[in-house]
Amino acid sequence: MLIAILAIAALAVVMGVLLGYSALRFRVEGDPVADQIEAVLPQTQCAQCGYPGCRPYAEAVAKDDEAINKCVPGGEAVMLALADLLGRDPGEAGGIVEKPKCVAVIDDNECIGCTLCLQACPVDAIMGAAKQLHGIIASECTGCELCLKPCPVECIHMRPIETTVRTWKWPFPASQPARPTETLPQAKAA
Amino acid sequence: MTEYALILIGTVLVNNFVLVKFLGICPFLGVSKKLETAFGMGLATTFVITLSSVCAWLVNEYILAPLDIVYLSTIAFILVIASVVQFTETVMHKTSPVLYQLLGIFLPLITTNCAVLGVALLNLQEQRGLMESMVYGFGAGAGFSLVLILFAGVRERVTVSDVPEPFQGSAIALITAGLMSLAFMGFAGLVTQ
């Protein structure tokens, strides 16, 4: 009886030590899933998803099951890439609202040169100095609309970019996954 | 060598743990919604069954049998299996974090997969040697993976097909599983052991 108890206890202790060692040996630093999600995101740090940047959004998707369709600059391609990576259903959040690509423009007559929009711009696409007219570098502007709110005179407007031969670009990211249209279950709703 | 091949065919096809012996039905239905997850689950379970059947054999041979406490085999095997599963979980969290997240609760639940304990206990009952136990364990895992992957493939098709409303969801999955089980009965005469 005593031998049986001792033997099982010893076995349990040995297994416990082995598991403790393997937990140390294979310790996971940080959140590897969030890293992979962040690699898919376009890194514009535009905060249109409602998080302060791409990293916080990636962490929210990895941990709290945040919807995968909130990345506006990434659009449908990023949503499908995330669905593929995480094994989620791309249709679960009701698809993505594609907005026309916009660029911010400053109304020359109204700008007072307050520099507030410079501090708000995540990609430094606004040039200017105090009491000087500010200008927007259109090629850098991601259309995130973050500069609209700080402007005290509301002189910044969003202007949609027309797709012409000069402005057309390959969709981002370049490797767009195949659209799984035939696997979407809501297609046959009875 | 022929002997091992026969054990392998016998466990994978003829006496398949899921479809013929009806062990391990829970992950079979729970993780078969997507092909990739099923593949990962199959690999993890195969690894756990093979490793735990070897560990269980060693524990039985060098601890339980000499001390004459073979009647404690079930509790000792459960201890071994739980440790192996925990080890697999730790390693998988490190090596393949997305799969770790996809499998979720079903990964620790391999502990309660009755096929794992079933293999260890059957090995003890049939008094198999170390190599035989290992091959038997691997065969059981491979059979589980094969059936799980086949079933996941079928289920992916069933999801998009036009199923009558009362049969949708688990009902059609169970009917499919039953039909697959019937199909596997066709292997019954392949190896007689």
C-alpha cells in the first residue's frame, strides 16, 4: 500500500519536474500571433480601426477576437489575408466597407498656420511652420482623416483620388489571396 | 517487419479507433470543421498517442510490474498522458502559435481523448513489447488523423451543399460519420488478427 502511494507520488514528481523544465526551455516571449498579424497589416498607423496604431490592433485581433475587417487602408486584401491566417470566416463581420481612396487638401484661404495638423499626421505628410501656410504632400498622404479633427478652422477637406493611368497602383499587399467566394455559407441562405 | 506492417494496417484501416472502435469521437466531431485544423489536430494526437504509449509501456515495465502494482495502471497512465499532452502543448505554443490558437481547448482535451488511454490499456492487456506498443500507438494515431482529415474534407463540402433544414449542422455531420463508419467496415476482411 505504502509502496504504491510512494511510487505514484514519485512518478508525479518526476513528470512535474520534466514539465517545469520544458516550460522554461520552450518559454514563449511576447505574442507570436500578434507579430504575424502585424506583418500582414499595412503599417500606416492611421488609427482608422479605432486603435492607436497597427500593433495595438494586431494585439486586439489576436487576444480579444476583434473583427478582422477594420483595417481601412488594407481593404479587402488584408481582411482575406487575416481570415486565412487565423482560420476565421471572412464573411463573419459582414465584409468590408471600401471607401474611395482620398487625399487631404488644405484650403489656402482659411489656413491660419497653427501647426496642429502637423502633430496629428501619422506619416508626416503635412509641411509647414507656425503662422505659415501648410501644405500636404499628396504622395505621402494615406487619407486617414486624422488631421480633420484638430484643425480649429476646419480648412482641411478630403478629396477622392480618381483612378487614372498616373495614380493607379497595384493593390496592397501585392499578393492577394484567392477569393473564397464559393465557400461563403451565407450564399445559400434558405 | 511484416508483423509491424500488419499491426499498422490493422490499426489504421481494419480496427480504426474512431470508426470501428468508436474511441475519440469528441475531437473527431469537434475539430473537423476545417481541413487545416484537422491536419494539425491529427499530427498532435498522433504524436501524443505514440509518445504516451511508449511512456506507458516503460512505466508499466519498470515501475508498476516490479512493484506488483499493475492494478494502478489506469491512474499511472492518465498521469503519463496528461504530462505528455502538457508537454506537446508547451512545444506547440512555441513552434506553431497560430495552430495553438486554432486548436484552442481541444489541445488540452487530448488528455481526455479516450483513444489515447485506450491504446495504453490495450497494449497492457495484449502484453505487447516496446516496439509493438509504439507501432500500435502510431497506427492508432495515423488512423485517427486519416479519418479526421477525410471527415473534415467531407464536412467542408457539406457546409456549402444544399442540406435540408432539419439535418443542418451536427445532424448531417453525425450521419456522414455513420456512413464513413459503414464504409470502413469494408476493410474488415483485409487483415485477420
